[in-house]
Amino acid sequence: MARMTMIEAIRDAMDVMMARDERVVVFGEDVGYFGGVFRCTAGLQQKYGKTRCFDAPINEAGIVGTAIGMATYGLRPCVEIQFADYMYPAYDQIVSEAARLRYRSNGEFTCPMVVRMPTGGGIFGGQTHSQSPEALFTHVAGLKTVVPSNPHDAKGLLIAAIEDPDPVIFLEPKRLYNGPFDGHHDRPVTPWSKHDLSEVPTGHFSLPLGKASIVREGSAVTVLAYGTMVYVAQAAVAETDIDAEIIDLRTLLPLDMETIVASVRKTGRCVVVHEATLTSGFGAELAALVQETCFFQLEASVARVTGWDTPYPHAQEWDYFPGPARVGRALVETMEA
């Protein structure tokens, strides 16, 4: 075991896989010589050479299109889009080519690639560096979508994603890159949750895609969250003293419905929290699934606490976020319904 930040855990995952499998290649904008704008790939080019870790032009469609070709012919590319906000030029390649390749070829070709993207706010990046576009990927059949919330899970899930035979979108909450977070502005906290999840196994270690984590057990209400919002939910529960069960989804697609259903049938109430905008956000899918599978056990309607339906604001970033106060109000109202 070693103590790591999420940046270090992600780098370690790529390092482990590049050492184990010569088919694994890493590339993207500023990924090689500089080591990435967040330093997630620092040192990999020096260790594995310019044919295994290299810089790409500022052309997201070209980066992903090249990765698709590599994956089709037997490599396992792990590419970085510098910010999730920059992925839109590559969206056609992801949706029309990567996601559909297995189906359109009747299984003759597969696309074992990972597209890593820093996502979400918390660094005052404004509307072009802070978006949370996960719902755009969960809508697409053929993709897997992963959002880790801590270093331990980030390494295990990224290794699993690189080993997966199909394309995986790996969204990394940049607010969590450099350390624990207590759900408020910039107040650090240790440990990450009930276990110290900055303690990460060294060497090869993977976590199954499609398996959620119960970060707090409770009996009054189920809170579904992922990424940065896991810590916001923990802060809200601590401040309201409500016996909530908090589930870190970890993988949005495939989704661990077994864990969700068991929890909601136990508690009878559910609050969904995510940073992305409300309308057509992934929380709408979660609310619909909970209603469909747990209707007769629900004691109140499913509540959603999300970002605003606006372009991402710069000066009002911490009001835009679903903070502990907003999540706490939703918990109280759900308990009183």
C-alpha cells in the first residue's frame, strides 16, 4: 500500500498497465514531454519512450479517431482529452465509431480504448473548463462511463477500464485531484471516508466496473452521488444528523442497480446529487429507475439536487455547486414528506 493523491493513483495505473502490456499507449495534448496539464502522465514518456507516450495536435477528433484505429488493430490506447469541455469535436468519433464498432461489425472488431477527461468544477475554470458532460455518454449504447471519487478507486477502476474490451469514458473530478475534500469550499479532511482511500495498493489492482460502493450505511434515506458530490453528501448528512445511506455509484454505465434497489427498499426514500445541470442530467435517469423498481417501497418522491440550468458561472461557482446546505434541505424535506 502507498498513500497517493488521485493524480498519482491515475499515473500509477497507467504505469502499471504500460509495464504489463506493451499494447498500452498513452497520448493526448501535452501528455508526453510536459506530463499533462494536471501532471497525470508525468514521467511516462521518459520511462517508456516517445512511441508509447506522446503528444498529439490540438485536435480532439483526431486524437480519438487515431485511438479508435489503434484499438481496432490490437493496441489499447488510453488517451487524454485535456478538459471534458474540449471533447465535443471528438463526440462524433466516440458515438458514431467507438461505441458502435462491436455492433456494426457483428463482433469482428472491438474498440478497447479509454478516453480520460478531467471533469467538473472547483478550480474557478469558468464555463469552458468546468462542465460535467457525463449524461452525454450514458445515453450512448456501447460506452461505459466511470467517475471515481478517490485515489483507491481511481487506480482500480482505470486499470479495469484499460483491460476492458470495449470503449470506456473515464471522467476524473479535477476538484479531487490533489487531496481530500469535506464538501465545502477548500477545507481539507482526512480520511477520505470511513476508510482512508488515499491508501492505494501498489502494483496491479483492479475494481470491477458496474459495482457501487456504500460509503456510509444508514436506514432513513438513500443518497446517490458520484465524484465530488460524494463528499458534499457526507458533509450534508453530518450537518443534518440524518441517518442516510450514501452510495458512491463509481460507474454510471453499467450501473449497479442491485445495490441501489436494496438500499432504497430498505430506507424508503432517495435523494440524488450531481454537479451537472438538472434538465436531462443523469439524476433524471436515476430517479426514473428508482421509481420503476422501488415504487411500492417509496415513502416520498425522489429528490434531485444538482447544478443550475445555466452556463457554468465563474464568480458564483460555489453557489452553482450543490453544497451541503442545499443537499441538507433536500434531505430534511424528503424526511418530512
